[in-house]
Amino acid sequence: MVDMAPVGPGTRVELTFVLQLESGEVIDSTGDKVASFLVGDGNLLPGFERAMFGLRAGACETLRIEAKDGFGLASSENIQRIKRSQFQPNMELTEGLMMSFADAQNAELPGVICSVDDQYVEVDFNHPLANKTLIFEVQIVSVEQVTNDIIRAGG
């Protein structure tokens, strides 16, 4: 039944949201447009989905998403030293420059240059929002139970 179920496994959710840093800087927003997703379909990170569990249609909440539940914690393993000779000789490489690289499967992988010297370029491949606590302002427009995966209250 539409609008009676809480957000949880097996539900399709329509919502609007604003995602911002703790500083108030807006990272993403649906604006006036309603977004729709099926819990577990991969459109939202699991930490964002879990934060909405139990909310019902009409709910307006400000949810704090800790870094570990959002885009994760930065890892020093994701900072790579690449020989300067791997880059075009005339390429201007500056700290903070975001570049696109190809991973082993030839998929696009963004990286931010941390430092440059004559021998090496240090590139950070962590997600730009890693280590960031996020504020997720959400308004639930509708919730529809579409499969039998139900959160059972009280067990």
C-alpha cells in the first residue's frame, strides 16, 4: 500500500533532498524535482538509505551521515606516486588539479594531484567527499512496499 509503509528493504521511495557539508556548502540537491529509488538498487549509498529507515511519507528530516557511512574514510593506499615521465612533458601539473585516469579495467578514475616534483607526481584517488560528515536534508514524498522484504517491528 502506498504511503503507509516506512522506508526500509523492499520499498520504492520518492523524495527530495539537499546534501551539504557541515560548513553549509551544498554538494547536491534534487531542487524541486522528485527523485525515486528502490532501497538497495545502488542509487543511494547504503548509509544514506539506512539513515532514512523508518521514515514515512510526509517526513522532513535533517540526517547527519558520518564519513564512514557516506563516502568512506580516506586511505593512504589510495594515494599513488606516479613517475613524472608518465605524463606529457608539456602538461602543467599543479597541486589541487583534478585529472581523469584510467584504472586497470579502463574505467575513468578521478584523481587529485597532491604534489609534484621533477621525479614524481603524487595523486590522491580517494573520493573527494571521503572523511566528510554530510548533512542530508530529506523530505519523503511517498513510500511504496514493492517486495516482501519488510522490517518487522518488535520481532
